[in-house]
Amino acid sequence: MSLLELAGRLDVALFQQVNGWCGNWVLDRIAGYEEHDFLFKGGILLAAYWWFWFTPDERRRPGNRRLIVEALLGAMLALVINRALATGLPFRLRPMYTPGIGYHAPSFDLQYNMESWSSFPSDAATYWLALSFGLLRLSRPVGALSMVFSLVWMCLPRVYLGIHYPADILVGAPIGPLGVWLTAWGFAVRRDRLGSAVMDGLRAFERSAPHWFYAAAFLFSFELARIFDDVRDMLRGVVHGLAAGGHIMIG
């Protein structure tokens, strides 16, 4: 047996240990609530970012705001990296659709349509760990707590419900901090010209039109908290509408 086959069997065995609890009415409702309620997922993390943005310590505000911009841009970069890997690597069917692995379905309808989406690596783990790593750069206690919170509250239920295997989470999780680190590194290269240009542009926008700046910032943070779920639904609707009208073709 090759090392890859052994790792695959271990991954399925770990999945079965977690998913074996699925079907319990109480645990199912907790996991279902976690999956569909963004207030206690992205809402909490983005609220922490806003607190650091308006920190009472005025001396720390410029540095905090730069770290926040790096983290948010880094989270989106991490998602791009994750999607590139998911597209380029061999397709992996999610455990909820895989026959013969002893999958336990929850006691409610998940109402997901992910058969065409490869489960490896986990974009949820990538995204939430990117935001958590950003908070770690702002405050070690807050960041460490948010990382544990993201892994236990946001990622573990996805294994429990059969959306991901443990390996999907373990590989997806470090991509998030990598995206934030690459963004911070990019801001710092060439004597900090890129980072200074971005921050100077944001400061100029905030000072000249604060009403527009914070209206846009609210909408942006709202969508960040929801992983742009509304935007993705709208775009899917547009694509299917165009396909129904014969304007484009989709696979």
C-alpha cells in the first residue's frame, strides 16, 4: 500500500469517526444552525476587525488599518489560490455524495447542490483561517481565539455533515494565512511603495467622501461576513438566465 493510499484510508476513517455522530437531533440542529447563520461566523470576525479599525489608541490606528487591509485583500487572494488548486487538482467528490463510505445523513435536508464542486481543498477553511490569521496579526489573544473558533465552529461541522473530509480542512486551512502573508509581503516590497499607495488612496477617499467610504465599507464587510454568498447567487442566476435565453452555453 502506498503512502497516498494509506493517507486516503486514514482520512476516510477520521471522517467516519466524526460523521458517525450525524443523525443526532441536537447535534444536527447545532451544525445546521452553524451552516446557515452568518452572524456567529463572519459577523463576529468582521465586528472584531471594525473594533481594531476604530481602536481608542489613536497611535495604533494607522498600523491597525494597514494590517486590516492586508488581511481582507489576503483573504480574497487565498480564495483565488484555493479555487485554482481545486480546479487544477484531481476532482474529489464530497463525502455526502460518495457511495460506500458509510455516510450518515443529518435528520434534516441540507439543500446543497455541490456535486460539481470538488471538496479538496476546503474554501471555507481557507477563508475563515485567513480572517483569523489577520486578527492574529492585530492581537495574539484575539487571533488565537478566533483560529480555534474557526476550526471548531466553522470547519468541524462541515466534516460532521459530510461536506468535507478532514484532509480538505487540513490542506485548506494553511492556504488562508499564506494568502494574507503574501499580501503583506507584496505591500512591503519595493520599499513599501505598493502598501503606501493603497493606504494613501484609502485615506484620501475616507477624508474626501466619508459618507461614500463607510457606506461602501459596510456593504463590503457585510458581504465578507457572508463569503459573498448573495453576490454568488446573483451571478449564478444571471448565468442561468443567459443560458436559458440561448446567449451563452454552460456545461
